[in-house]
Amino acid sequence: MKLSELIKRIDNYFNECEEAGIFPDEAGMALYLGVERQTLDDWIKNGSPRGFSRAIRNSRLRRESVLVRGIYASDKSTTGKIFLSRQGSAGALSEKTNNSVHSGGLSVEVTLGADDGYFD
């Protein structure tokens, strides 16, 4: 299969799913393309044939977009919206700080004496 054929078949799969009102899952796409899931994973991992990795990664982004848009379009999925808003791919909105990122800032240690009159 050529890259242009793969891209066209992926587009056709997404279009048919949209027309049928079904979610374009990866397993269904693999069946539609006539390949095994392992083949999709190998295309991404090995980057060959050339361009296939990008086409499969783009299909995953399209799938994520379909899912997120569907959840946000619904009035009944508040929990899903909160969950999605906290994902890194959505900007990672969260009340938690990321302790794994260090800004290289300055640390200051303050030592107070034993005199009781400091805070009077």
C-alpha cells in the first residue's frame, strides 16, 4: 500500500463513521484497512514505510478530536469535561502544581530567634 492510498483509506473510514454516527475507533480502522493492530503500532514505532507513522498518529489526533468535541457538545458530561480539561493535551488545567518542573529559583531560609517579643 502506498502512503497516498493509506491516507485516502483513513479519510474514507472517518467519513463513513461520521455518516453512520459512530465513533471511529482504532480497532475498527485497522479492520477497515485490512491490517492488524500490531501493524499500526509497528508503523508508528519504526517509521516505515515512510510517512505511515505520521498518518497513523494523525488518525489518533483526529479520533481524540472527535471524542473531545462530542463530550464538550453534550450537556450531560460534566465529569468528562473536567477529566479532559486536566489532560496534558488539553492544556492540563489543574489546581495542583507540577513539582517535577524546577525553575531554578532562589531558596531562602529564615531563622527566628528565641525572643518572645518578635510578633508583639
